[in-house]
Amino acid sequence: MANPLTVLLDPAAPSRDGAPEAYLLRDDARGWLVPLGLGLALAAVSFLGLAADPTRFYYSWLVGWVFCLSICIGCLFFVMIQHLTKARWSTTLRRIPELFAANFPLLAILGIPVLFGIHDLYHWSHADLYEIGGSHFDRILAGKAGYFFWPGEAGGTPAFWLLRVAAYFILWSYLGHRLLALSVRSDQAPDRAHTLAARRVSAWGLPLAAVATAFASYDLVMSLDPHWFSTIFPVYFWAGGWWAALATITLVALIWRRSGLLLEEITTEHLQDMAKFMFAFTVFWTYIAFSQYMLYWYGNLPEEIRWYQVRLGNGWQYLSVALLVAHFIIPFLLLLPRVTKRTLPVLAVATVWFLVMHWMDLAWLAFPTVPAPAGAEHAVIGAAQMLPAALQVAGETAVHAGAAPAARFAWTDLTLGAGLFLTMFGATMWRATRHAVTPMGDPYFRESLRFENV
């Protein structure tokens, strides 16, 4: 009988036996045990912050968890896109995103604290907002209640929200498991049928995963401020996750190469193409971010621009400027020349930098919605003045979402950001010890070995 923990961490049957020694990670548990142990230790220590400031603890957990989730979503999309486009160049490094895309069952478990903290995180979950005639009645949220609580009563158990989140993870988990299993099966018994099957799975999986990712961005991140909405937000969320996934794939490839693994399979040519991808999506993320900002600035509607006004004052403006400089200008200038894309130490530093910037981006989205502490009346008044009178009369509790405290970072933000990522990374490296680290049985494998940039 299979070990449930093994099934959770690696749904694909082990395929290490029979693989060439050159394609196997060293039989050294430190490669996965150190990051996994350190990650779990940081997460455990972070629970000390739960007693001191529960709301901030749950926000820290949410940002760290969504950080890991967005990377794995990006890796899943990377695998499916390579299959659908019949890409040859990426075959030798495709096992890395396949391994990360199998993390969704683990991430589902790591998301349990978010459910415990739902009332601290999501203002829409408060029952008094839906009591007609009550002092906190919110007409706008009452109109959206069905999206969260159907088929139950508004303010009760958010059944529809929970059902959607469960559906997202079931879909992502199946796709990640299926694509890794087909790839590993091809290593054991090379057959073009496995590649064709992966392409068919990707054909229907990609659009469904796109819809799931869009709604997950609404449900997990955008609904932290339930009165604000943006139809371009899912693209913004996906672009950031894809960018971080490219950085993660490249970083792991560089780590393995440094240990003497896959020196001929993942060459400077492959890494240059990954750097091209990262450069392109540095620009794409910025384009989407600017498009969203520009449209709200042009429309100049109080209920919409409030979201940006909060992030352009009270200390958050420094983080906004930092993202412009460190998430766009520096990566753009760094990856623009060909030489930096082919200089591996520079590329290694860049990938770590990009991961930090992606976490900062998610922090910028989430932390300004932390409710202001008691006694911060000045912040509440400031937020209320951003709203039209009609919304204030309606009991518009966007004041709650807009009344962020002064910008600050808590120690749990850092320990949980690093802890959850290292936990996921360690689990992925353990999974990698059970299989060949490159899809050696793929029919495009030899073509990928000969890849060169034009």
C-alpha cells in the first residue's frame, strides 16, 4: 500500500531505477532535507506571531502562500505551452517545471491556515454586513453575496467560495500530476504516444487552467478589497506568477549545473532563451500594470481610484516607486544586453532578485488592505473622503478596506515568505530525487541538445 505522504508529495510512481547516473540527483538527503527542514522551522516559529497579531499573521501567510501558488501555476502553464507549441528547445529543462507543477496537493494543505483566518483576511465574510437595517449593513456587498455564499445565507458559510477554491486545486493537481506522470512514463518506456497524450491534456487543460487562475486571482487576492474590481487583474496576477516561475526554473537549472549536473543538456543557449522570456515578461507585466493604472486614472471614478490612492500615500508610495524601479527598470536594463543573458553568475543573481520582487508585488497588493488598528480615525476619515456621498450613505465599508495603517513590514512577512517557499522547494527537490532530472525519453530530447540561439 502506498504511503499517503508519498502520494501527496509525488503522485507519479518513482522512475529512478534504470535512469543513467548522469541524470540523477546525488543520493544525498541534504539537497532536499535542508530547505524543507528550514522552511518548516520558519513556518513553525511564525506561529508565535499568531498570538501577538492574528490579522497580520494571516496576511503574512496568505502572501507567502499565494507567492508559492503563483509560481507553481506559472510552471504548469510553462509545461502546457511547451507541449501545445511542440517546442523542441525547452525539452531538456522541462522536467524542472513539471516537478514544481506537482506541488498543488501540498499547497492545498498549506492553504488551510487561510481558511482559519478567513474573517481576519476577507471583510466580505463578516455577517453583520448583510443585516438589513444594521449599523454595518453594506448595500454593495449585499448585492455580491451570492458570489460568496450561494446557496446558503449571506454572512454564513461561504460555500460557493470554498467550492470554487477546491475546484481550482482539483484541476491544477490533476493537470500537474498527469503531465509529470506522462513525462516520467516516457523515460521508462519511450513512446511518442506519451507526448501526444500530454499535448491532448494541455489542449483542454490550458483554457480551463486559465479560467481557474483568473477566478482564483479574484477570490484569493482581489477580494481582500471587496469593493474594488479590475477586469485586467487576472492577467496582472498571471504575468507576475509566470515571471517568477521563469526565474525559479532558471535558478534550479543553474543550481544543478553548478553541482555538475546537466552541463551538456541545459546549456548557455537554453539559459539565454529563459532570460529572453524573463526580459519579455518584465515588459509585459509593466504594460499590464500601467494599463490598469492608466485606465483608472483616465476614468477618475472615486470608487475605483481609491485603491490606488491608498497605495500612493501613508508610506505605501515608497513601495509603489520601489516596484517601478526594482521590478521593471532594473530587470529591463539588466536583461537588455545579450552578454548579461549569457553570463550565468549575473543570471543567478537576477533570478533571486526577481523572486524577491514578485513577493514584494504580492505584498503591495495585499498589505494595504490590512485593517487599520483601533484609534486610527484619521486614516478612516481620509479613506471616506475618497468616496462619493452616495456610497457613504449606502454604508460603503470600503472605508474598512481603504483605511490601511501606515506602511510597515512585520517579521512574520519575511519568515513565512521564506518558510513557505523553502518548504515547497524542499518538497520539489525530494520529488526530483525519485526521477531523472531531464525528460530523456521525450522524442524531442535530442533536438533540444542541439539547440542554439540564432
